[in-house]
Amino acid sequence: MNIIPAIDIIDGKCVRLTQGDYEQKKIYNTDPLEVALQYEAHGISRLHLVDLDGAKARKVINYDVLEKICARTHLSVDFGGGVQSDDDLQNVFGAGAQQVTGGSIAVREPQRFMRWLSDYGSEKIILGADAKDRKVAIGGWQENTSDDVLDFIENYHGKGVKYVICTDVARDGLLQGPSIELYAEILAKTPGVRLIASGGVSCLEDLRQLAPMGLEGVIIGKAIYENKISLNDLQEFTGQ
């Protein structure tokens, strides 16, 4: 199970929201590159970088942060937030991202998302399937849909999607534990999917519970910033 720290960006700064609420924003560091370098120094190899400004604006805003991190570290970066156009996608890959997460685009423009999957391949395009009350949430979690998240994932996996990031919005930023039951249901309904769990991880015991489930990875955000999990602790999972 890969440990994948998250860096969420607003105005070029590292922030965390609570349950996706832009009004509940806390700034943790003004230099995302500094944070990324700390992760790399502690044996982390992958990074989940989210442009929250972009998610709201429906276009990528924080290209410069992505470019700096990709140029100055060896981290494998998956980038999400505001990737809505072909130009945005090309520019994000051009800036150095290894993978791109598409959530809103997969709901609003499924044909475009499938073309991206065909053009770039299933190793490069991740399906973002964020759940609010088990329904898919899009647009930086500002919009709710009627799509059941399990059906949504199963449908796209059947069309060739390999990687999925699923965040339970209700748990994100609350440090109350991950949605183990939801992830178990997804893995049972969609065997073979490479599921990356996100939201709610609060302590090492959460990671130990997730480790045997067969997940591709787990994204950790606030727990690191709030020192609930230290970077040294993560070496239990990174093998450093």
C-alpha cells in the first residue's frame, strides 16, 4: 500500500479544508516545495497535488507549484483540480505530472474523459470518485450529483479505468478515521480496481487497518500537518 501525502493549494499555499468547505481553510505552509522536499527526504515517492483554486474555477490555476515540485524533486506527482480542457491536461503533463486525476470531467463530459483515457492510457489517467452520502460530488465538492459512487466506479472500471481515488467528503479533514466499509464495498463490487483511499486518516492505527485491504494506496493530509502522524512513523510503511 503506497503512502501518498496530499498537498492542497490555494493562492500558492499549502492548506487543508474541512469537509471540502472553502470557508473552513487553514494555511499550514506558504511554500509547497519545502513540504514536498520534506516528504521526499523521508522516503515518500508519490504525491497527490490538488489545485483547489482550479477545482473552483474549472481551470488549472497553480501551474507554477506543480512545475517547481516536479523540477526540484523526484516525486511521482498525481495532479487534480480544474483539469477540464485538453490544453489543461497537456500542460499539466508538460509541467511534469505523472498522473492526472479527473473527477468533474468524468461526470460532466464522459466522452472527453474516455478520449483522455484512450489517448494517454490507464496508467496516466486516474478517476476521481469523491463521495458525499455515497453520491458523487464534483467541482471541488461544491456540487452534488445523483450518481451512486459504487456504480460510477464500476462503470468506468468496465470501460478501462485502472486507478481510482475515492474520498469520503464527510470524513475529510475531520481526523475521525477513514471509510473502511465504503472501500471494502468498492473493492468487492469492482475487483481488480487500483483503489486509492482518501479522507479521515488520523493515526497509524488507521493505516494498519487499511494495509491488509488490498488498496493501491492511501492519501494522508491533515494528520501529517497536525502531527498526528509523523514522517518518521510512515517509514513503517515506506520501508525506509
